[in-house]
Amino acid sequence: MFVDIDPVLPRKISALKAHQSQVTKTNIEGLTIVDIIRSSAHFRGIQGRVRNAEAFVPLRLFINILQG
């Protein structure tokens, strides 16, 4: 399941940038967390046929209701 995040992506990036000490802490030299978030959003957007998206796995919960 994909959710279009294009309208809120700039806000998400701003929130990440608020934690400046964490932005450059990635395992890939030369890539910041902002670069990774943008790439991931664009990749998921292509999968979901929108510009930018986030992916989720829907969970279906079944509740057994016993009648007494």
C-alpha cells in the first residue's frame, strides 16, 4: 500500500533537518539522511504511480467474538 506524501515531503524534510547532528550520520559516505529520504520517497512514488510516496503493509486483525 502506498500513500502519496508529495504535499508533505518538504515538511518531513524540514523536520529531519531540525535534528542537524543526525543528518550526516549515514553508512554511505557523501549521502545525508535527507538525500536518502528523497530517494526513497521517489522510488516508492514510482511503485505507487505518484511522484513521492511511503509504503506500508496493511495488517488485518481478526477478532473472535463468542456469543454466549
